[in-house]
Amino acid sequence: MKNLFLTFALVLTTLFSFAQDKSSTITVTIDNVTSDKGTVKLSLHTADTFMKGKGLMTAESEIKDGKITVTFENVESGDYAIIAFHDANSNDKMDFRDNGMPLESYGVSNNSMSFGPPNYDDAKFTVADKDLELNIRF
């Protein structure tokens, strides 16, 4: 009985040691920022958080020659969307005109740009078992 228990414990230990981490890395590049002033802020969202508040993960990058690259690590499998904006005046928020139009450049994953606010279904992408590289255009 003792040998059976030890064998079972060894099998379980071996199975758990071969279990793979199901998280991925998302690398985002934006290469058309209009100036190197300020920073670019990005946030990773699910359908529940998109355009409703803080994302699941956030990142910020300085701009070099109109380009930034940011990495989101340990992203679990699922559907997500990314929102990015150029905080040109470094006030930690997106600025708008009186009529509600943005004063600062922005973009979303899949580069879906329509009139009005971004739509999650147009911007969403799926994270599975491999790393992703995305390019967002402003």
C-alpha cells in the first residue's frame, strides 16, 4: 500500500512539473506618433472594462523618433482589446475639444477607427497559447 501511494504521488508530481504556463506576451508597437513630446499610454481591456475605466494592465512609454514599443507580460488566454493615446502634454489624461472630439492622437487594436468612440468588438483579439505582436496606428 505504501508503494502504491508513493507511486501515485510520483506520477502526480511528474504531471504537474510538465504543466505549461498558459500565459502569453503581447508586444505592441506604434510607429507613427506625431511628436516625441509627452508619453504614450496603453491599457489592456476585456469587454467588461473597455471604455469604462482602468484596464487589466496598463503601460506607458517614452517616444523615440515617433515610435514606441511596450510589452504586456503574463496575459492569460482570452479576448482582449488595447486602447492607446498620446499624452502629448503629460497631464495623465486624454484631452478633448469642447465638442467632444479628441485633441490628442489615439488608437485601438486592430486599427479599427470609426466615427465615434471605439468599439470593443472591432478592436478585440484573442490570446491563446502563443505570444502576439501588434501594431497600432494613430
